[in-house]
Amino acid sequence: MSESQTQAPATHEKRKERIGHVVSDKMKKTIVVRVDRRVRHAQYDKVMTLSSRFYAHDEKNEAKIGDRVRIVETRPMSRLKRWRLVEVMERGAEQRSLGAETKDGKVVVA
């Protein structure tokens, strides 16, 4: 046997990622994320917006309602929770109104 046959091939599993908006943050360490996708109807050619809701684990409780977030698929953490929060990409309008914005658009919370 050659050396390349004895080693197991390196499998780099690409986990599913979704980008959506937080619609609920009322649970401890859990957020509900709505992910929209646009599809064309096969028969009528009308473009429709379909949405899915995912329960995601938020360890630090950093995401709030209205935030745009990136979630990634992970092991089952509960009956419904199979996703994990990776990052908060953009803060929602509610957080921006609480603080004073600078010229750069950054929020300064007092």
C-alpha cells in the first residue's frame, strides 16, 4: 500500500449558514431567527417570499429583536434548537434609537 492510501481523507464538512432577522429573544440563551428566501412559482412565474423560523442558541444573550444575524447549523441542543448564533451583523432600529449616533453611524450608549 502506498502512503496516500493508508491515511484517511481529510473531510472538511461545510456547515449550513443562514442570515436572518431576530423575531424573538424572550427565552434564556435562545433566539428565534426568521430567514426569508425568494422563489419563483413553477406554474405562475410569480416571485414569492417564503420565510422559515429557526431556533438558535445565543450563549451571551447578545442578539435583540430586529438584529440581522448569522447562524450556523450545530448539534441538537433541545427539541427545536439546532442552530447557533455566530455573529450579530447589524443592530436593529430599537438599539440605535436608545443611544446617540455619531457621524460614523456608530451607536454610543449612555
